[in-house]
Amino acid sequence: MSSRPSFPSINIGDAPTPLVCGPLTRTQFVRYAGASHDFNPNHHDEVYAKASGNKAVFGMGMLAGGYCARLLTDWFGDGALRGLRIRFASRFWPGDVLTCSAAVTGKREVAGEGLVDCEFSAVNQNGDIIIRGDATAALPR
């Protein structure tokens, strides 16, 4: 990724290089379960997931959200995010490749701070939206 943008240099429509994650594995789901304490068996127990009507175990929505947050913090810098909202749209499965992308939708000044609003999403290899959301970051002047 390029260096962190400044508030004067960033424009509506600017976007970082997309972050590609995957192919995702069951092991990544299990590792995330341990880190997040999300031990829903639909995410790690194949027999349970199939008995619940799923084709296989599926990834946690917040894992995809974490990938998008990584894209944003890599772009704007650590500590820059002031707000992050995520909406889950679809499930993702072992073997899927997620592509996270974002774009600036607005910029404003509040209490002397340069704030940048953006929208982001993670889509799978078929173009299906897995998550979408919006974020606000404070950039240096």
C-alpha cells in the first residue's frame, strides 16, 4: 500500500489497492474462533454445520470484517479509525477468496479534525457481497 494520505491530499472517490484474502481454510476459521472466543460449532464442526442445513462450516462475519478493517488501517494508519459499521450480507465458505475494497465518499472538518468517510465491502470470487459497511477516519493535516 502507499503511504498514509493526509486530509488535504485525499479526494472523494480515492481508493486503496484491494486486499485479497484466501483461498480461506477451515484452519483460519478455527484460529479466528480461538482469538475471538466465537465457538459456534457452525464455524468449525463439519458434522454439526451440515446437520444444521449448511453445505459446510462457514466463516464468521467478523473475520471478513476484520479483513476490511485491516484494509482501512493499512490505508489510513493505526489509530485513524473513528467509526466502523459492518452489515453482514452473505456467508463465505472454505476455499472462498475474499476481496476487500473501499472508497472515500466524503470529507469534512469537525472540531478542527479532518474526517474522511468511506464505504467498504468484501466480495467473494463470484462477486457476491459478503459484508459491506462504512467507516470514518481522522487524517493528519
